Amino acid sequence: MPRLSEVIAELDALWPPERAEQWDAVGTVCGDPDAEVTRVLFAVDPVREIADEALALGADLIVTHHPLYLRGTTTVAAGHFKGRVVHTLIRNDIALHVAHTNADTADPGVSDALAGALGLRVTGPLVPENGLGRICEVDPPETLRAFAARAAERLPATAQGIRVAGDLDATVRTVAVSGGSGDSLFDAVRAAGVDAFLTADLRHHPASEATQHSPLGLVDAAHWATEWPWCELAASQLDEISDRHGWDLRVHVSKTVTDPWSHHSSSGAPN
């Protein structure tokens, strides 16, 4: 079986840490480089539920998209929920590795996985300078209503579901997609000339300005739901690496919903 350091070297080749944003916190959070790895669990969030799932599964390594400590910390005391995760992992010899913005800009990366889940054909990056986001074709073209229904059907279910802005009967031939928070990308989306933009965490003012600026359709999904498909892509990539090296790793994708929103109450807004 491979050592943790060997597995991490392959993961870093997939998602080079130097491609991460300067503010990001990627890489190995805990784990003995010389420890053997037999089972790996992929997930979006390094929360207690995922640590418990890894423990029950007998995993030696968790790979998550979101960092455990995105900001600096002075303590990993178990009295804090993040500290409890660290203690659980170390006590049970479970390593944690993070690929965040370096996985966002990878090729293939988070947005490729999102496009694949939606059955879209990728034609290029949304932001060529850093490879963020993807421009895609919808084949055959469909209405914004149908495209939103496609997203609701193919992405993991969450309390939020799918929010839509724009003319539901407008034809969608091209879309931009970006896993995770995407309202900083509106300039690039408008420059791309696409019919719709699917992302997450769209705030009121950027979304309002976007709808006033052009007939661009907006499809807003839950942050977790737009990034979860990457876990399946990443797991398949590690499976290929394991086969190539003869490692016989057992690779799993967590289906635990770690989206923080648990319930949605309709306010009577029109459908």
C-alpha cells in the first residue's frame, strides 16, 4: 500500500498548491507522511459528520474541497468544533488534505465536474487568465425554465433548491458555470456573451445589477451542491492513479449533505 506522502504527491500533481489563491489554505492539515493509506474519503466540507463517517468507514485519508482553517488559528483545542475534528482525526490516524482554489482552476476541475453533472459540453474557461469557471454549450438548446429544471434534477438536493432570475421562456444555447460563489465573475460572464450563468451564493445587489444590465438568465444553486460533483471527479482521478501504480486503494465519495441550510419555507413568491 502507498504511504501518505506518495498519495499526496499525486494529489498535488492534480491540483498544484501553487495555483491556489494567496488567501487560501490548501494542502495537508494533519497526517503522518509515512503512514500507509488503504481507504480514502472525498467530501466537500471537513466537518464533524465527515470525520465520523471516515472513522466508521475505516478511511486513512479524507480529501475535502473546503479548508478546515481558512483563517489563522492559535489553538486546536477540542473545546472548539474545529479542534474536535482535528483531535478525532489524529487520535484515529486519519489524515486530512485540502484542495480548494487550486482545484477550482485545475483542468479538469470543479467547474468541469459541475458541467459534467449537468450534461453540458465545455468549450473553454470562463476566465482564461486563471482557468476559473467554464463556458458550455447546451445541446440541444432549451428554455431557461428547462435548464433550471435540469439543474434541480441533476444536482444534489438541498433545502435551497434552485433560484432563477430572467425570462423563463428565453432560449439557452450557451451557459457559464462556476462551482461555489460566483458573483465576482459577472464581468467575465457578460464578456463571454452567454445566455445564462449557473453558480452559487448570488447576492442581491450583484444579481439585481446583472438582470438590469442584460437579459442574462441566472441560475443560483446551493454552494455545496455545485461543488459536490467535484468529489466524484476527484475520486475517479485517484482511482485511475491507484490502478496505474497497483495501489489497490478503496476510494469513496461521501453522500452526507453538509450544506448548512436544513429547511426552506416558501414565502409565497410566484413560481
